[in-house]
Amino acid sequence: MPLSPAVFLIPLLPFAGFAANFLFLRRSRRGAPLVALAAVGLSLVLSLWIAAGVLASPAARTLQTPWLAVSGPLPGGFAISVGALVDPLSALLLVVVTLVSFLVHLYSLGYMREDPGLPRFFLYLGLFTFSMLGLVLSPNFFQMYIFWELVGLCSYLLIGFYVDKPEANQAAKKAFVVNRVGDFGFFLGIVALTAYLGTADFAHVPAMVGRWPLYGPAWLPLGAVALLLFGGAVGKSAQFPLHVWLPDAMEGPTPVSALIHAATMVAAGVFLVARAYSVFDAALMGSVDAPLVVAWIGGFTSIFAATIACTQHDIKRVLAYSTLSQLGYMVLALGAGGLGVTAGVFHLFTHAFFKALLFLGAGSVIHAVHSNDLRAMGGLRRRMPVTGITFLVACLAISAIPPFAGFFSKDMILDALRQAHLTALYTVAAGVSFLTAFYIFRLYFLAFEGEPAPADGHGGHGAAHAHESPGTMTAPLLVLGLLSCVAGFAGLSWGGKSFGSYIRFDRPASLAADWTRATALASAHPDARGHLALADALWAGPESAEPAAAPPAPEPSRAFTLDLSVSIPATLLGLAGLFLAYAVYRRRWLPAERLAAAFGPVHTLVQRKYYVYEAYRWALDHLYYVLSAGIAWFDRHVVDGFMNALAWASQAGGAGARRLQTGRVQAYALAMLAGLLLLLASLKVLL
Amino acid sequence: MSAALAGFPILSAIWLAPFLAGIALMFAPASWTRAPRMVALAASAVSLALTVALLFAFDYRAAGALQFQERWTWIADLGVEYRLGVDGISLLMVALNAAILFSGVLASWGLRERSKEFFVLLLLLGGGVFGVFTAFNLYLFFALYEIAVLPMYLLIGVWGTGPKEYSAMKLTLMLMGGSAFLLLGILALYFGSTPHSLDIPTLQRAAASGQFGIAFQRLWFPVLFLGFAVLAALWPFHTWSPDGHASAPTAVSMLHAGVLMKLGAYGCLRVAIGLLPQGAHLWAPAVAALALVNVVYGSIGAASQTDLKYVTAYSSVSHMGMVLLGLATLGTLGLSGAVLQMFAHGLMTGVFFALIGLTYGRTHTRHLPSLGGLARVMPFVAAAYVVAGMAGLGLPGLSSFPAELLVFLGAFLHGGLFFRVVGVAAVSSIVFTALYVLRVLQKAFYGPITEPKYLELKDATFVERVPVVFLLSIMVVVGLWPFPVLRLIDGALAPLVQALGGLPR
């Protein structure tokens, strides 16, 4: 069944809504939100229709048209196309993005009702939805990069939405610049693939990467290319060491944090690695073990951020560090390969729901209390029952307590790590389970249980007078709450089909044979290495033997399987974290202050986020801006100094030359003769 | 070529409309105060309308050939002809100049001081630029080139701000220095060809038939290239640009950064590379190295500038470096990127300087630390500045993105390791550019209002919005769908690429 061009409507409807709002409804407080909501609602319906089609026939289908084309440098020319690639991975993301976006649009009707910038908010939200859907549908790396940058722009605009607030502007700028550092790598990775393999199409790259030993240059291992691409993911998914922007991104309105900085955009890095997994996987054949690096970056980020989350007082910051940690979890899973790829994307899927729910619940609380500070809250479950109960569901889901959604995906990740024999990382991941349950229930008990904080303590209206939010805000909470309960069941086997039957990475059967043949060709013809035309000729050359048909590997099932030796310890660790939070923050058997004091300087180090940003700030101020000022000085004094000296010299020379004007005709004649001779001589030399 | 235009000397009309209007305006009575701007608007509108007609009549399937030619013998003994024509590259540059000139006149709508003389010079300059982009005889080319450059001295020296005399003198002397090289180079081409010729197509054929020996090319390529590259702000001949742009009045900055710098790059492409392709191959690594300095040095240098115009001027140094880098790759990708970047950068700096003019006209300062929170009182200006800034940092959806993408790809796919290294280093500028662009947005437009008097400021008027919206729209259209423009550029470059590729490496 060919792909219907109607798939283009999925991103274009939100774009049309954006355009209509921009052109006609810039001041409309009623029209703009409704147009945006209707557009994304239709996209959601279309996405579900596309996804249903993919469930029936999961083969990848592509529609694309050239966006830019020039007639060189290769005989066939060079083109970049835009279009849509529909396969299970993109269909999954389409549904997640349109669903969460729709719910966030709905929620924002209530949350942003009083805000003077409401039309502008929906304008940006529409542009973001368009860009994110364009990213998800990308059939090649270039389109992905294009939309990658556009979602970055939307993130920038929405973090800095409150334009009068200096912190918001600073945070927006930081987010953009830090992401650009990652994009530097991402872009170089794309260019390297294009330059050496001659393609950036997701449909063609998997078949080409096995030829890297011949097509790529000797100095650039495939693993390095994979890690360059991964740079983009490190930026967008806020992995260490480029994580510093995400917590500050919480300066944006809370619905934005839910949509962009929890459920969708920050998961783009995970999506990128999953999409480009053939490059990472093939790198295992070469000298740089890219997946292991990916796993360690993810694992480190997950525990690093989880410790910070335990010490923050701002409800959104706790959730932001939690997002970092969970994204680290997904990246860690991807690095494990095999089942890990399925598990990482599965966790992306479940996390989108419960993390969006956590943020929207936090927004509901902030809406009621008018403060972000956990110390200004307390006892809110009784005053805000819908928010309280759904929030509790999300807490149980993220703590991986069965049978909530997070249990299935997290268990699958642990299983994948064990299958990949990554023992150290398995231990890290188990430790993060404990920390996750601890910090999230710390948050829950501080905000929703116990006694309401007095009104004066930490700003806000006082938790005692909080009211439940309006229906536009609670309805999305209920939907997400339901999904946080049931999304995990997608991992189970239903009539032989499960999440893992659709979302999976299988190594191309010919990879090993291709790699061997490419290595042999490269050592026989070292000159052809890194030269696309020569490499192409060699590959298709007469000596090209029929590659040995590798026996297809037995396909491991990628369905969720309950392994008690993994599940029981993991669940017990989660319950232990929950219990510790209960003991410290609910019962106060062990007061938090005493706990903090016991850790002393370690607590300060963690609370100050390990001073990573301070180090960057120092380098920026003391190295970069000094260099920049040095350039200004160099221009002013050295370059201009030279020019000014030249001008001064010619003036002085002119003053000197004036004395040659003696008025004696013989002297002039002599000079003319000398000049003529000189001219003739120089012409002789030059021509 | 469309029949409707048959026999009509449209190219002459395009450049003479502003040029003759400028001359006529000289004789207008001094008591006229409002008429000069009307004359200028009318003349630039005529050029713009004719350019639109030209865009429709142009035969895009033959973008590499000279179309709408006009030939008149001028000084027969010296091979001097009045020869005009357009190929795809000229067409794009003419369109850029038409858009910027028209916008520049509108941006100067509120100018009161000696407005007659101002518009006279502006029209002469604009007309001269049209002429250069369509001239295909080196004598005519050089004459019009000087006509385009010289009014700048007076425009900055009289109507400028700050240390305007120093800036005007520096700019003029440095560009004249470049012209001296050019003159030498043009004479060398004349005497080096047999029979002696100044006709660009004839010289192209002479180059193709191997009349210019390798030693000749090695000697004269850098002379011609440097002569032009000074105007494209090649490092270290770039310092006229920050001072010049900062001192110049709004419309002059727009024209200067928008089109005059392109004149330099255009000359590098058409004359230096086009006529001395072997020389270009020999010197390409050196050009690429200097261009890389432009790209990185300009983008880092912009970060600590405190004057809005200096920030933009340093960003121009960086972005023109991309043009020069694209040229240095001497391949389809890089060259098309360079030409598109000329176009995109022209539009973008046009918008930047128009907006800076609007801001300065209201706040009376361009000093970044004194500005702040203007988005609240001038939402249009702020929003437009954000879009222009996004173009500056190469955001997809705006015309600069495909241009920079092609230049970077060109450097990579050029084949040599040296160019790949240069390409990697140049891509690093995407980080530095983000830093300085967002710093300006943050300091000038966002945050709380820094001065109570700013609360009284009014947003842009309708007349002020027209040029900005006009230029931004072109940027968005080309950015969203670059396919047709690149088809045009690609077709136009085909003969040159063939000449370059047919050479022994």
C-alpha cells in the first residue's frame, strides 16, 4: 500500500493554524487558541489513522520531493529532499507528539487564560507542533536537522516567553547556545555520512554503513561519525555534559515544560539515536565502540541528575532533573543494543505520558498556589483531589511500581542491560531506581500530604486556600493518568505481537560480509579509501563476488517478559526509595535537615548541581569573551594601526615629495627618463 | 526571452532610471524638501518593476547564457564597448539591488538634513550597482564600479554619525587601494589577450583556449582577487567595514552591506575566478584560509561589540567569509552556496540596518548596555529583529540556511583534506554566531525596560514597516523553498564549473 500524501497534512495542519494565527489572529484571545487546538486535533486523528495502517503493514514507506538540488559535484548531482518516512518508529512518535500536544493545547486554555500573551503562546505552540512532526517524519538526516533547529527555535521562544523576565531570557539563550554545541557535532556527522557514503537517507544508510572501511577515510572511524551524530542527541536530550540548559528551561510556562521539555522535543535525541542505530551498530565492527560510549553517557547522566533531583526545592526543577535522569535511562538502554533499542524507545513512550502528567500536575499546583516552591505547599491532595490522585499515579509510574507504565519499560531496560552483560551499568540503573522513587515521593509528600504551609513562608497564596483547577486542565490530567496506568501493557505480547515486534533494530544480515569485503578492498586499493567515485567503482567492480549469504540470526523476541530475578530486586529498590521518602518527609522520623547535615559538603555540592554550569560560565567569561575583546583590540590597534601608519607614511611621503618639485626642467626630464626605463623594464619582466 | 520585451533595452533602463533621476535631481531647486524622496522612490520603483518584468521574461533554461544583451561600440580602438547582459547570477544580484535600493529609499523617508543631495548620491550609487552587475565589458564594469563606490565617501562624511570623517576616509582609501589593484589586473588581462580585449565573454574564450599561461595566472589572480576582495571585507582588509557601517546613515549601511560588499564577491567570481581559473586553483587554499579567518574571527569578534552596528558589521565580516569560502571551493556546491549567500546576506543585513536605524531614531543610542526591554514598546521591531537574527545564525526556513549548508558541504565534498579541515573549523561558527546574535536580542529587546523614557517610544510606522516586511518575506520564501533559486544559480554556474573542472588539477 503506497503512502498517502495525506500524511503531509499531519505537520501541515498545525502549520496552517500557525500561519492563520500569525496573519489574522495575532490579538485574538478566543480565535487563536481554538484554531490551534482544532488543527492539532485533526493531526491527532490523522496520526491515529496512519498508525493503524502501520500496525497492519509495518514496512517503511517514503514520499519525498527535492528541496534543493545542484548538478554536482558527482555525476548524478546532489539533492536534499523533504518528505515523510512512515514506519513503526515514526508512527509511534506521531501519535505521542500529537496526543500530548493536543492535551497540552487543551490544558493551556485554562492555564494561560489570564496571560496577556495568550495568542502569542498558541502561535508558538502551533509552530512547535509543526516542527516536531516534521522532525519525526524525516526521511533523511538533512530534514531531521532542519526541523531539529526549528524545534530549537520554538524551545528558545517559549523558554523566553515571559520577555520581561531576565532569568527567562538568559535561560532561553543558554538553551539555544548549548544545543548549538551539540548540533556542531550532529551537523559534522551528517556531512561526513553524505561526503563518504554519498547518502543521508534513512532508507539507504543501513545498507551502506557496512562499506565504511572502503568508503570512509582511514583517519575517521565509523564510531567517530556515530559519536558526532550522538553530539546532537547529547544537546537536545540534555545529556551530560550539555545538560545545563534543561533545568533552566523551566523558566518557560509549565505547559511548555510538559510538552517540549519533558515529553517530546527532549526525546528527539533518543529518537535520533534509534533512527540512526545502524550507524552505531556497525561501529561495533570498527575500532571505536560508540554504543558503549552512548551507554556510559546515558548511565552517568541518569545517576548524576537523580542525585541533584533529591536536593531541589523548586517543584519544576525536581521534575527537570528527573527528566534528565530518565532521558539518561533511555540513552543508556540504546547503548546496550539489541533489546535495548526497543526498551529505550518503549521508555520514551511511557515516559512521555507520566512525565507530561507530572508537569501538568505541577502546573495545576502552581496555578493554585502561585509558587514553585515545595516549601510553600503541603496537604494539597485534599484540596485538589483530581490533581493529587493523578499525580500519585504518575509518581507510581515513574517509580516503576507494577503494574504502572514505567514498570514495564524500566524492567525491559534492566533486562536489556543484563542481556548485554553491562554489569556496572546495570548496578547504576538499579541505583537510579531507588533514587527516582525517593525524589519523586519526596516531592509528592512535600506538596500533597502533610499540613499546608503558611501563606507567608515561601511566597504564593498559601496552600490552605488552594482550589482545584478548571475542567480544561483536569481533563488532560485524567487522560494522561489513564495512559500512565495502561501504556506499559503495550510491551506485552498480544496475539504474538507486541511493542517490540514493531520497534526493533535488527542488524542487516549482510553487515559482517560487507565489512570484511570493504576491508579487503581497502587494503588492496588504499588510494580509493575516502573517494566516493573510486570506492563506488571498486564496489561494483568485476571482481565483486557474490557476498556469502549469512545465515539469518535467530530472532530474539522483543516482547516484555517477566523475569523475577530482575523485577523483584528493582521493585524492592523502588519501594525502598518510596519508604525512605515517607520516613523523612511524611513521618519525619528522620528530619530532612538532619539528613542534609549528615551529608554536609556533599549535600552542598549536589544542591549546587556539582558546579558544572559555574565552570562553563567561568570559561565563557574568562576565555571566550577575553578572546573576543582581544579581536576587537587587534583590529583597533594592529590592523588599523598598520592602515593608519600607511596613511601617515603616505602623507609624510607627500610632504617629502613636495620638495622634489624644484621647478628645474632638467631634473624633471631626468626623472621622466628614469621612469620610462623602469616601466619598460618592468613590462619586460611581467609579460 | 519574452516577445513583449523585444527590442526594449531593459537593462539600460534599469540602471539608468535611478542614475538619470539622480542627475536630474541635482538641478532641482534647493527649496524642494519633500520632492527628492518622491523622485527617489519613483526611480527605485521603476527599477524594481523592470526587474520584476526581467524576472518573468528571463529564460531559466538558459541561465548560463547572456540574455537581454545590448552592445554598442564605444571606443573601438581600445575594444571598449557598452555591453550589457544578464545571466542567472547577474539576474539574482540585480534583483537583490532592486529590493535593497527600494527598501533603502523607504528607510530614509524621514531624513530631513540636505535631503536633495542625499537622494542624489543614493540614486547614483544604486544606479551604478545595477550597471556593474550587468556590465560585460571590463571598461564599463570598472567605470560603473567606481561610480558605485565613490558616492559612499560623501554619504558617510556628510550624513554619518560618530567619527564619520575618519570612517569615510578609511573606507574610501581602502576601497580605492583595492581599485588600484583592479586597474592593474584589468590592464594585464587586456595586454595578455590576443587580440587585446576588454570584453568579458571574449576573455572567457581566451582563458578557455589557454591564452593566459600558468605563470600569468599565478601572478595576476591574486591581484584581481584582492582588488575585489577588499570590498568583500576579506581579512585583514576588513576594518573599513565596521567603522564604515557604523558611521553611515541607515540607507547607506543597507546598500553598502547589502549590495556593495556583494559587488566585491561578484567581481571575485566573474572576473578573477571566471577569467583566471587556473590561478584560482593555485590560490584557492590561501583564499580558503583567509576566508576561514573571516568566518571565525568575525563571529567571535562580534560577541564583545557594544554598538549594534558594530555587531552587525562583524557579523557581515563572518558571513562574507562564508561567501569567500564557498568561492574558494571552486565546485558546484560551494559556488552555488556562495552566490545564494550573497543574496541571503544582502537581504538580511538590509533588514538589520533598517531596524537599527529605526531603533536609533527613537532611542538615540546604539549602545547595547543602554538599551533594554524594547520588545515591550516596539514589538514589531523586536519581532523583525528576532527573525533577522535567526537568519544570521543560519536557521532553517530562512534564506541563509541553504546558503551556509551548501558552502559547508562544498568545503567537505571538495575532496581535499585541507578543505575538509577548513570546513570543520568554519562550521564551529554556528556556535559563536548563536552567542552574539542572542546576546543582542537579550540585551536590547528582552528583559525589563532600562530607561523610563523608553516607555514613551512608538513602534514602527507603516512606511517603516514596508521595507522590513518586504525583505523578510523574500527571505522566508527563498528559505522555505530554495529549489527554484538554486536551479537558477546552478544553471548559471554550469559554464564556469565546466571551465574550472576542465583544468588539470
